[in-house]
Amino acid sequence: MTAVVLYLRCVRAALRAKMQYKTDFVMGSLFYGMLTVADFVMLAAILTRFPSVAGWNVYEVGLLYGMSWIAMGLYRAFAPELHEFERYMVQGEFDVLLLRPWPTLLTLLGRNVDPARLGAAFQGAVILAISAKTLFETGTLDAFGVVYVAAASVVGTLIPLGLSLMTAAVGFWAVRIGELYTFMMYAPVTASQYPLTVYPRWLRALLTSVLPVGFINFVPVRYLLGKSGDPWVLWLSPLVAVGFCGLGYAFWRFGERHYQSTGS
């Protein structure tokens, strides 16, 4: 508990430092938010040319898109140092964390936050809200479904966090892991922004097992929209998120125990 309190204090200190430059925060938030909106506008423009894609209309895809961006935006806002962990390996900065009497992961996460990334999460929430409202009004999504997708978007943050923990842990052996993030993070999360049914069966299996980004949004939303699936997936999705994040942390701890310091 003491370590968690220390982490929260570090986060508050990092936020105060960031907010000293309010213009930079506002511009950064707008920049990341507009990237999200522009990306979805282009997708929506394509979808308006067709009644649906793999049986999903633009608002149904909007649910997936918004949930994915909320999860990724929250992860990038509160775990920027983990995302840049290669620097700690290359420059030997991780050795400094080992000298402190606190869990290294909490110390690492508490060193920095990036509130500007919340702009992407906010814009994702806007897209999610518009899509959910439209689907609710048409009777496609009920009130429970609206509440569920909102909560699942936040819980889904644990999946990119787990992916990042596993990727960063590889750095204890490989050191250079920048390119690995493309396979472990960017490509899977981007793929989760669209219905997984548009992908080949082997890729769908990959995105719902080894890299379980499908549980951020697609698996539960597919059931909520009445497309397929069983009610138990609504319980399974948060359990997968928590379990996968726990697995990522276990791998992080395993790698940390085998870390031999820079240059050895």
C-alpha cells in the first residue's frame, strides 16, 4: 500500500510539472485528439459508400474504434516511461531504479505521465458516445450495453498495458525493443479498431488469444449487438484483461530477476 501511495504522489508531482506549460498541454491534447478524429472520419467516409462492412455499419464500427482509442489513450497517458523502456536499457537508467527500495515498475510509471495523450482518449470517448447514442435510439444497443461499453473501454486499458509489459520485459535480454512494439502493440491495437471478421481466420485467432486485443471491444460488442456469441463473454472480457495484465507483470518480474545490467 505504501508503494501505491508513493506512486500516486509521484503522478501528482508529474502532473503538476506538466501543467506548468498549459499551452503545450492544450496543443498536445488537441493534436492527439484530432489525429483520432481525422482517422475515423476517413474510415467513415469509406463506410458511407457501402451499407456495411462484414455486416457492421459505421456506428457499430464506431463502438469498436472509440473503445480501442480510449484504452490506448489511457495507457499512453499513464505509462509513457514503460512505452519508452528501451532508453532505460540502452542508457543504463534502469540500474538507478534498482537502487530504490520500491517496486521498479511503480517507480518507473511514477516518473512521468503524459496528460496530452488523454486527448486521444477523449476523442475516442466522443466517437463512442455518438455511436452508442445512435445505436441506442435505433434499438440496436440497450441501456445495459451503453454502460457496459463505457466501463469496458477503461478496463480494456489493461490489455495494451499487458502487451507493453511483455514487450518491455523482452528488453531485459534483447535491449533494443523499439521495433518489437510495432508487432506487439501498434499493429494489434490498430487491427482491433475494426471488426475482426474482416481478417483471415488465423489472424482472428491470434488477436483473441496470443495478442488478445479482441477482448478490448470486438468480443463483447459482437454479443451486445446481437451478432453472435454467448452472454458469458461479458464476464470473460474483463477477466481476460485482468489476467493478461497479470501475466504481463509476471513476465516483467521474471525478466527483472534475470537482468544482468547494462554492458554485462
